[in-house]
Amino acid sequence: MTTEQKNQAIEVLKEKFSQYNNFYITNTESLTVAQVSKLRRLCFDKDVEMKVAKNTLIVKALQQLDAEKYSGIMDAFHGVTALMFSESPKEPALLISSIREEFKTDKPILKAALIGEDVFMGNESLAALKSIKTKNELIGEVIGLLKSPLSRVISGLQNRPETADVAAAE
């Protein structure tokens, strides 16, 4: 790879890191071609961008953006690295889990994830990442909580005995 190609790769990575608040660092080294193809297809279907790059280029891109912000995940860049970028904080975790279940394997390995400002290190973080609520799920829960008392009041008013007498008299 020439210096110009490396610089172009770094710029592409910087653009992706700037574009997405959430990304996963995985190791796909021991997956078969069929498993990697399936993972890429699932990523495409779920709007998750998957990029494979050299660790040195990824580290340079992150350092050029904000070395302090990304310092917590720098230890994850060893071996084969595949990056998964997503707007959803949990979609890549669900994809990793579905590939593991489908092929009955413990691969791909989750090295780390950066969700907003939070760093999740290690493969054992996958369960926690799968249970993260998305923005839309949280909004739905808040609306449900706000709607519940109002529904009970309306139901209570409709079932009051004096309102039944008034309705019968009319």
C-alpha cells in the first residue's frame, strides 16, 4: 500500500468515525467465507456498515480525530479487525449474536464498542449491548407511561354508576 493509499484509507475511516456515534470493533479472523458473506449481507440489510482495515490505519484515524476521546478503546486494535458502524447502538450486537446462533460458534469476537461516549470492552459486553434501548424504544416507553394514567382516568369515568344513570335517562 502506497503512502497516498494509506492517507486515503485514513480519511475514509475518519469520515466514518465522525459520521457515526456508535461503532463496534470485532475480530472475524476465524470465520469462514460463507459466514463473513452472511454477516456482510445482514449488515447491509440492517443499515450497518462493516469495514475491514489495518489496525495502524484505524489508530491513526482515531488519533487524528480525538486521541483523548478514543483512548479507552486503543487496546482493542490487535489481530484482524472489522469495524461495524451503526446509528442504532444495539443492531451490531444483535447481528453478531444471530451469526453466532446460526453457525453455532462463538465468533465473531467482540473486542470493544463505543456507544456514544460509553466504552464497552471485551466479548462479555455483548449481552449488555444487546439489551440497550434505542431512542425510539425509550420514547415509546415514556409515551406508554404518560398514556397509562390518562387511560385509567377515562376508564374510571366511563364506569362510574352516576354516568350510567344519566346515559339511561336520556
